[in-house]
Amino acid sequence: MVRVTPIDNIIEFALEELLSGSDGRRRAMVRGMCEIWPDAPALSIVFAVTSAAARLEDNISRGSDTERLAAFAYRLAALLAADVYAVESMGHKPAKANDLLHFWRRVDPWFLEL
């Protein structure tokens, strides 16, 4: 029996959004993850996006659309990690996904407008 953990669900969601064929769904992916799992540790969202990118990378051929999607996901993960650092620097340790949503509404709306 395969055990499915909450992080597995979050990674699966990230993969589905990245492979959806919809730029809108890809751009809204991180915001959606934080809305669906508001009590998840913020770093678990970073981990899920990075894991999804790595899975895409494992299955790509040079120049493929999947290669572009993996690069996009890694970029999102890096920017998201910077936001987690900012939130935790303001005293919200450990940061939760809901803290990121609050940070984006008050300080840096990039992930809300993406």
C-alpha cells in the first residue's frame, strides 16, 4: 500500500497546474496552493514547487515545452522562498501559507497579480 501524505497532494497539484496547458492556471498555481492549504508550512509550498520542477526535469528532452515549464517552476520556487524569508524576518516563524497570502496583500502583490 502506497502512503499518500499532504505534501504528496501539494506536489501533485503543482504538477497538474504546470501541465494543464493553461498559462492562467500556471501563473495562479502558487496563490492557489496557499489558498487550498493555508495552514501548510510556507516552506512546504516551496518544496512542492521545487519537487514538481524536478519531476518535470527528469522527464524532459532538450528544447521541449517541459524544459520551459521546469525553468518557470524553479523561478517561482526561488521567488517564493524569498517571500518566505521576508515573512519570517518579520517575526512569523515558521511561516504558514496563509502568512504568505497576507504578505502579498499588504507588501508585495506579485504572486496575487501573476
